[in-house]
Amino acid sequence: MKKWKTTALIFSLSFLTISAGAPQKKIEGPKFQKYRRINFSNNLHDSLLTGLQNETKPFVSGQVLVKFRPSLSRYWRQMALTAYQSETITIIPKVEIYHLEIPEYTSVEEMVYLMNMNPFIEYAEPNYIAHITMTPNDPLFNMQYALNNTGQTIGNVPGSPQGKENADIHASSGWDEETGKDSVIIGFVDTGLDFDHPELQNKYVSRGKDFVNDDDDATDDHGHGTHIASIAAAETNNGIGIAGVAWNCKILPAKAIDDLGIGTYANIIEAIRWLADSGAHIINLSIGGEADSAALEDAVKYAYTSGVVVVAAAGNDSSSVLYPAAYDSYCLAVAATDYNDAHASWSNTGPQVDIAAPGERILGCVPIWYPAQVWGDFDVDPYAYGYGTSSSAPFVAGLAALIKSLKPDLSTRDIMNIIRYSADDVNQDLFPGVDDYIGYGRINLEKALRPIRITKLGK
Ligand SMILES: [Ca+2]
Ligand SMILES: [Ca+2]
Ligand SMILES: [Ca+2]
Ligand SMILES: [Ca+2]
């Protein structure tokens, strides 16, 4: 039995020297014809390695990580490595993983493939490169201080204000944990959606429902709804435009607000009910009214008890929290912070405020037909800045969708509490703890999605 193992091992190794075009040092030993018949050297790269050649999974060239089967002695492991003409950089203790340097004349892809053919190797894989944070390739990402604030200038015209480093929702580090599942749906009660926008055209579940015009096409004739939906879930890492919070989650629009930005409670109630019954896991309400309404509260309660996380804007007129945001038992009321993590002066206050998210100069999509924005010499059409707790709420809706993606079995209440308790109390100098301005604080994706963080200790 031992002889079989060793000969088989050496044979599968000898093959490498042939296919890789190494100096022809023939290794003797193999007697097993079933191995001999396999011809790996032809079209290997073309046919077999595409899975590895993925630019989203970079790895160190010239290195591989290998784990041998425990039954193989150290002596035979060393023999194998010699045959593969690979040198051990280190053996990682306890896990017994060999970190290897491979010969120059072969590729990581080829070596990994060949080593994985060897029955005495449990696995071989590239030495992949990890990142501290996920930075999407969307070119306007550097203008989205709310996602990643580096202290950049917020805007591209003279006199634009300056941001403050880390006054953001810590999106990049949160995305390390979760970028969203396409099975998770965010519903929007708003003015509709531009279904033709390049950042949204692949993101909607259906054309939704229009309760203003009473049809099955929630096309946006105002612009607000498109902007709001894009903050939560614009197509991300697609090389154009902006990044959304929930990269891969889906959008379902319910139009309850007309082309002038006005909607009746009846239409809003119908829209909430329809979204809850149509598979939405999250409902974003970047809308509000001054009137308390038992019917509106019932609609929000219906969504909540149906298992939907409801997120609503607190309002923008320096007064008390609007409805439906004020329905404390059933939804998260969202206040606005700015690019310095300060409470926006116009953002409504009250004990119902749960959390805050940036709401000043928030870049988002606008419908293609929307009048082009004047941005100095920088063309960002069809994108524009938005202001208000309307813009804050979809950051929270996006976070709720990421939590739902990561842990689909959590209750609505649990998701709401994770969002609350993971927030940063960014005004603790003035108002320590929960307060009427920003509630628990400005949301933090990293803490919400990675509740237990293991920090590597120094020596
Ligand atoms: Ca319509
Ligand atoms: Ca994009
Ligand atoms: Ca509340
Ligand atoms: Ca506080």
C-alpha cells in the first residue's frame, strides 16, 4: 500500500515537469496507466483555469498554499515538493499549511491545478490577497463621502465644504462582510423609479405599482424616488456612476407620490400594504406628513408584523418627527447628519428618532430625462445631489437589506436593534447616549455587519 502511494505521488508530480516546460528531468516511478493517459499540457490554460483568473480575486504570483493529507509523512512531503520544484517559504504551524514558492517557468494557475490532481494533496490554492476594505470601482465613489469620508471636498465647485475623515457609515469595511443578496428586496414608497437608468435597469424586481395613476408601472415622473432607491441599491462595482449601500439587493417601487411630490395617506397606505404583500423585506419611506393617522399607523404595523423592516425619514423642517417615522413601535425613524458627523440643523428632532445617516449633499441617480445639473466642468449627468432625511433613510434601508442578506432568519425587531445598537454616538460630547437629535447615533455598517471583530494582536 505504501508503495502504491509513493509511486502515484511521484508520477503525478513528474507530469508537472513535462507540462510546464521545465528542464526535462524525468522522474521515474509511475506505473499507473490511468494517470499516464491524462494529458494536461494541451489547452490547460484555456479550458481549465478560468475560475482562477478572476480579477476580483487577486493572488500573489509565484506562490501557492498547499495542505497535504495527514497520512503523508514529512519525508514524502519534502519529496513531493522537490518533484514540483517548489520551495517551502514556511509551514504554518497547527494547520500544517505549506506556503510555497513555485518555479518561474510555471504559473500559479497551472501549479494549483496540477497539485489538486494529486491524491496526496488535500488542497492547493493561490496565495490570495485580502483587502482591509472593499472599494467599488464606481468612478463617482470618491464623491460619496457618506459611504467613505476621507476628508475630501464635498462637491467640485469653488467653495465646496470639506469633509471629516471617517464621518461616514463605514461602508467599505462593512462590505467586507456582506454586499447583499439578490433575494433580498427593498420596497420604496415614493415617486417611482427610472427603469431605464443604467444604474437601476438591472435592479428592479418588477415595474411595481402606481397608486397615483392606478396602473402597473411605477415610472418616476418626479425624480425623488429614483434618487432615493439609488442610494440604497444602485448597481455597484459596475464601473459607472455611484455605489449603492446594498450592491446586489433588489428594488421594488410603489408610486404613491405624484409628479409634484405630493401623495395622499390613502395611496401611501395602499403602497405599504402592497409592498408588504409583494415580497419586500425592507420598506423605505422617504416621505412624511404632519398628521398623525391611525390608518397610517395600522399600515406600518401591518408591514412590521408581516416581517418587514420599515425605515422612515424624520423630516426636514426643524420640527418634531413626522409620520409615519413617529410610529415608534413599528419603524426606524432616521435623522440626518452631515459630512462632519454633526446633526443637520434642519433635521427633525424628538424621542422617536432612532438613528441617523448622512443627509447633506448626497449623490444619487436622477432620471435620464431630468434636467442636466450644473457641476462646473464635470459632467455627472444623470446624477445629482440630494438633501434631507429623505436621503438619510435609504442608507438605513440598505443596511437593513445587508443584515437581512447576511442573516435571513433574524426577526424584524432584531434587525432594527442591530442597526440601533451598532450606531456611533457621534454627538456624545454634547449629548451622551441616546438623544432626540440622532437617536443611538450615526449608523455604522462595519459594526452592524461584523458584531464580533477579532483583532490580531501584535507580538
Ligand atoms: Ca404609471
Ligand atoms: Ca454604479
Ligand atoms: Ca422610533
Ligand atoms: Ca448621543
